[in-house]
Amino acid sequence: MAQGTARKSDYSDKNDKANVLSLPLAAGQADREPHSYERWLLNKLMRMAGSPPIQFRLWNGDVIEPEQSPARFTLHLKDHKALYSLVANPNLAFGDLYSAGRLDVEGDLPDLMESLYRSVHAARQKWPRWLDALWRNHNPRSTGIAEAKENIHHHYDLGNEFYQLWLDQAEMQYTCAYYENADNTLEQAQLAKLEHVCRKLRLKPGMTVVEAGCGWGGLARYMARHYGVKVHSYNISREQLAFAQAESEQQGLDNLITYVEDDYRNITGQYDAFVSIGMLEHVGKENYPALSELIKRTLKPGGIALLHSIGRNHPMLMNAWIEKRIFPGAYPPSIGEFMAICEHSDFSVLDVENLRLHYAQTLNHWTERFEANADKVTAMYDEHFTRAWRLYLAGSVAAFRAGSLQLFQVVFTHGDNNQLPQSRQDLYTFPATPEGA
Amino acid sequence: MAQGTARKSDYSDKNDKANVLSLPLAAGQADREPHSYERWLLNKLMRMAGSPPIQFRLWNGDVIEPEQSPARFTLHLKDHKALYSLVANPNLAFGDLYSAGRLDVEGDLPDLMESLYRSVHAARQKWPRWLDALWRNHNPRSTGIAEAKENIHHHYDLGNEFYQLWLDQAEMQYTCAYYENADNTLEQAQLAKLEHVCRKLRLKPGMTVVEAGCGWGGLARYMARHYGVKVHSYNISREQLAFAQAESEQQGLDNLITYVEDDYRNITGQYDAFVSIGMLEHVGKENYPALSELIKRTLKPGGIALLHSIGRNHPMLMNAWIEKRIFPGAYPPSIGEFMAICEHSDFSVLDVENLRLHYAQTLNHWTERFEANADKVTAMYDEHFTRAWRLYLAGSVAAFRAGSLQLFQVVFTHGDNNQLPQSRQDLYTFPATPEGA
């Protein structure tokens, strides 16, 4: 199987100074017995985390039970250095240790993560300042034009074959699906999402659409195929664009779709609709005013814009491990932060919908398929990579279930545009889910 | 006809120092000829206002035509002092002069106001700082518990008979209606609004609801009648509550509805739903964190909250005349400002809908009925009052049409609540508009 061009080493950075404590023991080296203050440290750590129902099994087999409730999960710490690394910076070390196999989990991984998120969320209000400073997540790295290329390359150029193993077979959607009914399949829900987005944009044949960040091009194809609109789709992931272009040609849609390998900041022209699904997370707050001005000048007077993005209930830094290992530069905004885009250019917000639990369900479906193909993933990359992605997917399920992540679809238009839909009734006149998909 | 207890003199405060220039000439006193620099001043004023298609007719009959486009409207200035007053502070003086009959309008009043709003909105970006400072609107007055009573009394205690002359006959709704179809009557659209709100709250029989600011109690009665829920409704307008209580008893709904004459800040208990329609405008930004905490403690874990409020596309002060003469203490927030309520207590926003043009249509309907009853209004109060209200209604139509005001319905719940509706489809399964209303 052909592999993508992104470096798998990004997922196990052994030269990372912050992680120097977490270097494992040399192969074959026997670990010593745990000290009593190490037990004390783990107890303290769990109290700081709000006493979740988690017990520790140490490298010598000793078990440290939770203080307040019977254990539902077990964390297995495989060497004493892993313990210090975890206590020093749990936000980053949990993921690195798990990926390296030095921390293991017994019990359902998403359930454990959800339990941990909920308990930490409640507990962190009472943390002393020094602890919050010590463990804090950090500001995301730059999303300037040059850095954005690196950031996107890191994640999206891992290889189309990899993503094909676990994304939907319908349109390769790597964003939240829309489950009109709880028992919809992933394919149905992803097609329903595309349909829902098209309806929110009130597309009509002959209209023009510009798309900022197009993944493997599925939305553009759906729009061209079902709505007869002309689409310009921008993306800086070369692997994704190659796939998108080939599909578009094969389906005879290339007369309606232009895929452009360029940064969204270089969009030119004027369009009836501006749409961006799952790119805003990578834009960076400092670029919101510029994005706002870009939409202002590229959206026709009667046009509608839709941004679909992971978000927060209130401003919060990204988890350090996710930002460092999985999504460099990522930052999910609260609606208040998001409004910098709308308020900067006198846009009028027409509609905000939160699809949080739809993303938890999407991630459930991805996780099932990922696990069914875990051996293939390990063969394509390595065990470290598979474990990192297992944790990332499970942690994301958990974050959407626990409410630490949200999914917002925001529809807006120019402040002086009076050609508005009478209501949102037209979004719901017949099911968005295709029959038999 | 019985009158309310609010002072009509609030609408023509002759002792207002800011207005000393605008004192009219003594009765019978003949005005002098206009000076050439007075023409220059008016030309300058119109240029600052973005050169709208408006001409001036002066007190001696002279006409000053607009510089850039043929006149569609005429402003008649009836004395030279009115001119100085207008130039010194147009935001406040326009309303006061119009109310006093010293400024008159030829042409459609809402159309003129809309044209003026659009033109000023575009022009004000280029205003020199000193002009923005000179003409600026001001921060709204305090909305502390004691002051709120005065603020609300000023407007809502004008007399129920007055409001009955022009509000809908169905449920006396003094807030934005919901026009599923553009040709709905005011009664249909107000009932559809109540239905739409109940659906967004996902009410079921036996649930409990608390309402902050209940007007004449129409929503509470609708909820009790159609959804079988128990409602506690708070209001500090005594006139409105007397009406609400009498209606509830007459309709045999008083076993389900408790009207409470008290400030929303004194709400106690826990409820399945928290709803507030058209009160947030009177709350004051400085009280948003406290309101947030109030909702946090009064909303049950699985409960839904809905706030319906006039708003803005971006933060902006209230028009000085409206804040001073019509709605003391009022401030319509942008969504970004609104989010202080949701983000302060980790609420999760589920749904935002903007009904801007529905409010323009509601105000059209109110204006028609108001004009049909203008003689009765003058008989109840005086000509000054009728003119002030005519301008306020026309100016509001214009503000919603021009996009300087928005109408937001925001639905949210506790951040950790996972009992969420699958989608918004259930809001649209059958028309919210009653047949034959």
C-alpha cells in the first residue's frame, strides 16, 4: 500500500526536551519496587483530577485503588519513569505514554476518557494557580501561510489509503456527520450532512460557490452533482487534492468543479456562497479579522456563508498532546470568539446549530472501522502510530460526549442583505438522509 | 378610558439641559430669515449623514435640495432654533423635534428612516473622531433593582388600554412575531411565535417553566393551555400583571400559572425550562454574569433555556432618543456580548435563530393599527406622545429593515446535558401557525 508523505516520526518525538523524564528503561532492564511517596504522588494526582473511578496497576503488579468510588477502569503504568512523567505534565504525557505502550488502559477507552474529562472539568475550578500553570495547555503554534502548510501536511497528508480504511465509503468526509435518526449508518449521515449544508446555503442551479478547505473534495462533488452549482475549492493538502481531482474527472464533474491548490487566504473572485467545513479549527484566532474581510469581499451582496467548526462552550486552550502530536496549530473557538469573524465586517448571523452529539456518533463509527483495520494501520505505519490514533479517536468521542468539545454550523450574510429565507422550514421539508445509502 | 400610571411628561422633558437650544419660539413670535451659514450647516449635516435623498424645507419656505441624488423625502424645519438643535446632536434632537412638531416629514416615515439609517451606517466609518464624540449615543442608564422598576414602569405601565389599541387581539404580544408565511396576520404570527418558542423548549405535559418578564402573560397562558405545563412568570410591571392575572383566572388557567410581581433576580426554585421573551434588552450588560448564574441554579440538569432578544450585528450604543424617551436602560447585545451569559456558566448553545425581518413585519402591523387609532391615542395622552410613538414605531421598522437591529432567539442548556433533541426537525413537522386565527 502506498503511504502518504507526512512523517510518522511526528507521532513519537524522542528528542522532545519536555519529555526527557519519560524515556523508557533500556530493554531488559528490570524496574525497582515502587516507593511509598510514589503511591502518595499518584493518589494526589487522582485527587487533583477529581477522583475519577480509576485504579492504577504499577510496574510490579501493586494496585492503587481510587479513594472515593469503586474502580471502573485500570491504568497500567509499566515503569517508574512513566509515573513521574505523568505527574509532571499529564496533559501531554498521558498521550505520549499511551502511544509508547508504557501506559495501558483496561476497560473501555472512550468511557475512561469521558469519565476523566468530566471529573477533571469539575475539579479544575479548585486547582491552585501553580498547578494550573504547571499542567497548562499551551497556545497553538503559528498558522501563518508557511506554517499552515506544515500543519496541514502533518495530518492530512498521512496517505489517502489510511483514511479510506475508516472514513465513510460515500464521500470520504473527515468532519462531523448529521444523524437525522440515531440509527443512520455513517454513509447515510455523511450524505445527510452534505445535503443539510447545501440546504442551509439555499443553493440553486447555476450559482457559484467557493469552498475554503475541501478535504477529499466530497462536498464540492455533492454540490455539483445534486445542485448544479459551480464550485471553486481551495486546499493546501496535496494528497487530498490529487484524490479529489481524480474523482471529479472520473465522475464527469470537472466542468463544474475547480480544485485549487492554494491557501484560503488567496481566494479571489465573488460567489453566491462561501462554505468551509472543518477548516476554521486550523485558521487561528489571530487570523479571524482577515478571514472576515476575505469573506466580505468574496461573497456577493445576496450571498450566504456557512462555517462548520469544532468549538467550545467557553475559550479554552487545546489539549497539549492533541495540538503537539495530532493537530498542530489547531484551536476550536467558543461562539464568542467565533463572533470576531461576523462582527468585524458587519455580517448578520442567521442560524447557529450545535451538532455536538452527532460528532460523538461519527467518531464512534470511525473508531469501529479503525479498530477493524488496526492491523493494517500498524503495517502501514507502526504500533506507536496506531496507539496514538486509537487514543486520539477515543479521546475525541469522549470530549464530544463530555461536552468539552462542540460542533457549530454558523450561517451568516451581509448585514444589509434583505433577501433572506422566510424561515428554516425549508431545511426540513423532506429527509436529508438518502434512501438506501 | 382609564390611563396607565406612567408619566406622559417623560416624553417631552422640557427641563432637559441638553435640549436647551431646542426651546421653541414663543407662541406668535415670527421667525427671521435663514442665514447663508445655516444653509451651509444643513448641507454639511447631510454630507456627514452620507447624503441621503432628503431635502429640507425651512421655516420661511426655502428648500435645500440634496447634493447627490433627487429628493425622495422632505424634512420640514419649522424654526431656526430647531436647526441648531438638530446639528448639535441629531441622534437625540431628531426625535424630540419631531415629537414636538417642530420637525415634520413629508413622504413615508419608515422609508425615510430606513434610507437615513443605511446612509448614516455607511458614512459613519469616515466620521472624524470629534464628530463621533459630539454626536455619540450614550451608555444606557443603570438597570439595578430599584432603577429597573422605574425603567419598566416608564414604558410598560402606560396603560393596558393603550397597548390594546394596536397589539394583536390573540395574546397581547409586545415582541417579535413569527411569520411562517409572509401573508400571515399579526394574530397568526404571534400565536406561531408562542408555538415556535414552546417547540424549541421541547415542552411536555407536567413540566415546570419559569419565565423572566412575562408582559401581559400571553406565553404563560399559551404554555399552560396547549402544553399542560406549570408556569411561574415574573414581572415588575404592575399594570401588565393585573391584566395577566385577570385573564388567567377568567380562562381557568390559574391552577397552572403563578404570576409573581418581582424582579427576575429574585427567581427561586428549579424548573425544566427557563424562558425570557424580550426582557434581556432591559437587563444591562453588567448584569449578564449574574443572570447566567441565576439560570445555572434555576434550570434542572436536563432543562432547556431560551432567551429572545433584540440584538446587534456588532456592539453599538442604543440610539440616544430611544434610550432617553422610550426605553430607559435598554441595550440590545451583539451575539458576542450575549455569549457572556452562556460562556460564564459553561452553558452549551444549541440553536440561534435570527428573526430580523419578522420584527420589521410585526412593526408594520403594529404601525397600521396604531395609525388607525392615532386619534384615540392623542385623546388618551396628547399630540406630542402620539408623534413620539409614531416615530419610535417607524424608526423601529426602519432599523430592522436596514439591519441596524436584529432579533435573536438563543437556545442553550447545561454543558454536561446529553439529553438533547436528535435534530431541529421536530420544530417543523407541522405548521406552527394556527388555522383560522
